[in-house]
Amino acid sequence: MKRTRILKLLLAAIVATALMAAVAAFELYQFAHQSSVRQNTIFRVNPGDSLHTISRRLERQGLVSSARKFSLIVRLYGLGSRLQAGEYECEAGETPLEIIELLRSGRVKTYQVTIPEGFTMKEIGDLLADGPCDREAFNRLVVDHEFMQEWGIQAASCEGYLFPSTYHYTRNTSCRQLLSLMLKTFNDQYQKISAGTAKPPAYHRHELVTLASIVQKEAGNEEEMPLIAAVIFNRLHKGMRLECDPTVIYGLGERFDGNLRKKDLRDSSPYNTYRHRGLPPGPICNPGAAALRAVFSPAQVDYLYFVSRNNGSHYFSSTLKEHNRAVNRFQKKKGERRK
């Protein structure tokens, strides 16, 4: 009789335990599949964070309803050491199981920045200042001799070599990594463009990039770029001054207020192509692929001059007489100076 009672008690205990385990498992199942995420939320896992720390932070941000249950599920799956550091975007409606998979996968949030063609190094620095490159780090790297040597840049700065494109980065991307990506993209594009085309004689890479930067700034559209390149080459071959406004503006730097005056054309800057013959010391912006292609494949024309039509395009001339007529037609009526 006593033995029977003990067996009944044992059976009751087993049943009670099983029921409790079933209830706990059901609650855990419900927790794992029910979302607490009400809106897209940024969540960060720092290097060295423990599972306890991650779980508590998820609970504080309202991404899971229970840090204890989240930790338990992670341990049940054996993923306690496989949650990766980084910045993640938890989307509205994601369940704890989906959050675990997100943190395990390392699919960190990415950002993007688009560098427009023709931006100067300073303008790029301003654009990146709110992202991975603070101004101090950017200014230091773009003139760092050893850094530039890594990318084969024989110049005073990275001006001209920060290739215009759209770049993706994460919160952990360093300024050096992003600039390296820009320089690598330039090298890849330059090699691609130069392959199969004859490099203009007597010009090395830095000069060609300088030429492309002038083409980028002078051209009103991509279709004109080979014509602009032809004018520059023709003037150089004849020993004529380039007389390019954008080079003067670049040399003026912060002194330029948006209005180019006659006195500016007498400025002593080495970038003043109204005073100095030949190319300026280096690029005046960061040219895109079309401008680079133009200096490798300039139009086969004898043009020496061009003037703005005031509609985003230019009129090209082979003689000074023809050019002066074009200036009278397109510029002087408006009281403007020729380009």
C-alpha cells in the first residue's frame, strides 16, 4: 500500500514536471515567434559584449520582451559565442528568432555615399565629414606620403585620384578603408580605360589625370569632352597658354567668391593658366570615367578655342578670328567675358 502511494506520488510529480516543462516550452515557443519590434530600430553589438549584455540591451530597447528568455533560446541553439559585433537594423515585425539569425549572420547595416564627378578633394572631405571620415583624419590621409605610395600616387595629394562613384560602408569602416576603396576604384578604372588605347606621347599618368580634371570642369556635357580634350592638346602642342577659368578658380581656393574677375587672371598661383604655359601642377578636381576616356581618345579636330553658348554647351573654333566672332555672338551681348 505504501509502495503504491509512493509510485502515485512519483507519477504525479513526473506529470507535474512534464506539464510545467510543456508550459515553459510553449511560452518559450510563443516568445521566440512573437515580435516586440514596433519600428525599424538600430541595434549595436560591441566587440566583447557578453550574451547577458546583448540580451539586456535588446530588452531595454524594446526589441525583445524578456532578456532571460532571449538568452535561453540563444544557449539552446548553441549560438552564445557566434553573435557578431556590428551595427544592425532590426526591422518592424522581426521575431527574437529572426533577431538571433541577424546577429549570427553578421549582416550589418550599410550606408552609402555618392561622390559626384568633378568634386574637389575639399568637397569630398565635406561630404564624408558626417560619415566615416572626420575632417582631421581625411585631411591627414589625403596628403600622407606613405599612404599615397601604396597606391602608386606620385603627387602632393590624392586630388584627382578619389574616383567619383557610389560607395557603401558600415559604421565600422575606417576613413583609411573608404579612401583606399576610392583609390582602388580609380586604379581599376584607369587600367580599364587605358587598356587598348594609345597613351598620348610624352604624357605620364599624373599629367593625364590633370588633363582629365580640366576636361571635367570645362565640358558642359559628356559629348563635348573629346572636343575639349582636343582643344587642350592642340594648345599644348602649339605652346599656347591654356587660359582655363577652372584652373584659376582652383588656385584661388577660399579667395574665390563665385565671381571671377580680371584681377584674378593676374594671380600668381601656379594654377593660373592665363599666366603660366603648360599644365598646372596637378588635377583641379576628381574626374570621372568619361573625362578620362576623353584624354585617351580626344576628337581628331584642329580646334584651338571654345566659348560658352550659355546653354550648357560650347562653340568651337579653329582660328582666333572665328573665335572672336563667337565671343561677340554668345558673350559680349550679355556683358560677359569669354571662357
